[in-house]
Amino acid sequence: MIGDWQPGQPFVPEGEFIEMDHGHDFYAPQSFLTPDGRRIVMGVAGYVGIADAGATRWLGGNALFTA
């Protein structure tokens, strides 16, 4: 959800809620604003429902979203 928050003040949403992920596979997102005004969100993308990674041993990876 995009909005404005200042310490000691309530969060003020800007626009409607937009779901970034439609499952349980986006973990520990971190968000920051670049000097040119872009919003960057980084997190770990997992693969829910895979019980065994097999020979690859990969069950997730990094994800990067920009707006």
C-alpha cells in the first residue's frame, strides 16, 4: 500500500490497495526511495509447495520491483 506516514501521525493511504504478491512466496520486503523519486522494493521470492529442491538445491531467489 502506498501512502504517507510520519512518526506520531496516522498512516494516510494514497489510492487503492494493490496486492504485490498473490501467495506466501514474497518474504522480508525492504523498500526505499531513490534520489530520482523511484520506489524500489527488494525481497526474497520463494516457491511455496515445493517439498524437495532436488539436485538444484534452490528454493527461492531475490526479487526486485520498481515503480
